[in-house]
Amino acid sequence: MLTVRGLTKSFGNRPVLAGIDLDAQPGEALALVGPNGAGKTTLLRILATLTRPSGGQVSLDGADIFRAGAAFRRQVGFVSHQTLLYGDLTAERNLSLAADLFDVSDCAGRVAEVLDLVGLSGRRDEPVNRLSRGMQQRLALGRALLHEPDILLLDEPYTGLDRAAAQTTDGLLRHAIERGCLVMLATHDLERGARAADRVILLHRGRKVYDGVDWANLSADLGVVYDQFTGLGN
């Protein structure tokens, strides 16, 4: 169980998160939706321990994630809005470096498997800076999945993907969920987020204003709420 209580974050005098409470379980898929500036990326970065909150607590099975440090980070896969790949290195080498960092067993075999899963086996020896944005996005997702994390955090994972690549991504996320991974993705696209997840969390100005699991019955109401908040600005 991932538990968030009273989470706040400010940059200088500007509050970004204002008292977020959240519970999430293994095998659950959550979509964080909201307009730009709602706090989605900041929340993911805190959950990935890339930045510390100004207040509140985040725990996994009762243990504070920041005190757990590296032990917690080994359970997390993170894809930021920027791929953060090494452009001069090949696709295969990027994955091999990540596999070494996470002490992945049978590194070469696992890298080959992931390249196949993300549809890049034929581009394995090509420098990343020669790949399209969509290919780089798929490679970044593959890197996050290499060590089979318990928690997968994704910031706008469908950026730059065509329809076929988006379907491949959907399949990878479903597979991760089926094996018990907690998946949390941030998007400003309400429709895409709702399709990819079974629970939708709407953020606005750093606050959680909606948390629903019955998307089929609540989609119309949520769409109205989202439009209202989007119209209010960031």
C-alpha cells in the first residue's frame, strides 16, 4: 500500500501541492489528470523521491519512502516528460547501463527482451539521437520496466506516440498491472487517462478535487468538472 498524507510542496512563496491525501494498492492503475500547473509532475517527482515535499508523509507499507532511500528506489520505475536518455549511446547501450545500475540478472537477455517488447529490436544499434521522439519515448518506458518495478510512475507517457505505439504502450502497462505493479500516470488528456487507468484523480491548483473508480458512470460528471477547472486557468 502506498500512502500519502497531507502532502505539500512549495517553491519559494508559490504553493504547488496543498495537502494531498492518497492511497494506492498493487495492481491498481491511477490517472492523474488536470490542467498544466495542477501539480501532477511535482507529485510524481516526490513519489519517485526526486524531490522532497515541504510537508506531509509518503509511505510504502508503513515505511517512509525517503528514509528507505535506495531500497525504495529499486522498486520504482520512472518516466519523466523528458526521456533523459543518452543521445550519443545506442538504444541497447542505454538499456544495458540501466540494467547494470539495477543489478538485473541476465542483463543481455533482459535487454533483448525489453527491446523486443517496445518494438525497437531492429534499432538496437542506432544512437538514440537518431530515433524519433516516439521511439525515444518507448525506449524510456522500456528502461523503466527493465527491473520489473513494483511501482511505475509515468509523466505524459503518450507524448509523441502514433496510434500503433500508443497501443503498444497500453499493452505494456496492462502487463505490468497484471503482474501486480502499481501504475500511476500523469496526463492533461482526460480521455486518454481514463482509458489507460481504472481510477481517475483530478488535480487543480495543487489540490485533489476528484478521486473516482467508477469511470463508466462518472465520466460525464467528471468531464464537466474538468472543463470547469481548465477554464479557470492554472
